[in-house]
Amino acid sequence: TVSTLLKVESKVFVTAKTGYVKQIILRYFTASPLKEISAVIEPDAGTHFILKINTSLSDTEIKWVAKEKGILINCLSEYCFANKDKYKHMLLINYSALDEDTVRKAVKCLEEIFL
């Protein structure tokens, strides 16, 4: 049916768009000086990945400074009841609704925070 076809085409479009955005994000991160102090973990986890940052800032400080720059960041440690130290400095990056300009600005803000 037409509605099924639209759903399928929409899903293919979303998948293609997220794949494109993921490529852009990874390109920006690999070209950024952030690559010296960070690692992308689980890059194939759908519409998000984890960015592990080597920093002296606490997760609370990371969130506060990022919020001051207009970026909403969630840290993996927020979702843990035990072993929070194991998951500190791991940022959850959701890129499902981002465009290239937003990615560029976000990477620049992260550089300002951590470098």
C-alpha cells in the first residue's frame, strides 16, 4: 500500500540521513584536535555514540560548562547507580536531528571546553 511504501521510504531516508550525519561527525572529530584527548566508542550504535574524553573536569562540570555554551550533554555516569567512576567522562552524543552546521558548531564548542 501507499502508506507502507511511505513508511519504508521514510525509514530508508532516515537511515541514509543518519549515516550521512554520522560520517560528517566522525570526519569533524578526526580532523579536530579533540582526537588527541578523546575516543569514539560504539560508533555503530544507531543514532548515537559515546565520546570518551580525557579531562580533569568532573561530569557535573562538563555539563555545566557545555550548558553555558548552549550544548545539552548527558554523561553515561548519570545512568549508573554503581561504578560511576568506570563511566566518567563518557559523553552520550545523539546525532539523530543534527545538520552539518550544527555538528561543526558543536565540535568547536567541545574544543573550547576541553582544549
